Amino acid sequence: GQALLDQGADVIMLDCLGFHQRHRDILQQALDVPVLLSNVLIARLASELLV
């Protein structure tokens, strides 16, 4: 993650379904940028579309 920040990343996207909330939490604590989980984003989008 630090290498991405060194290259100018403003946000980190965990885009593998194998990543879980605990992975996001660990990175969020270690890095000072938002860390997003793709499976959470898709679930939230789907719930909005289905309402």
C-alpha cells in the first residue's frame, strides 16, 4: 500500500472478492487514505438499485 501512496494514490481499492472487512480495516489504520472494498461497493449499489 505504501508504494501506491508514494506514487500518488489518493484511494486504495481492494478489488478481489477474497478481501474482507478486516483487510480493509488493517490497511485503513496503516495508510492515511480511504480504502474501499469492491464487494461492499457492489452490494451497496445493488441494494440501491433494488429499492
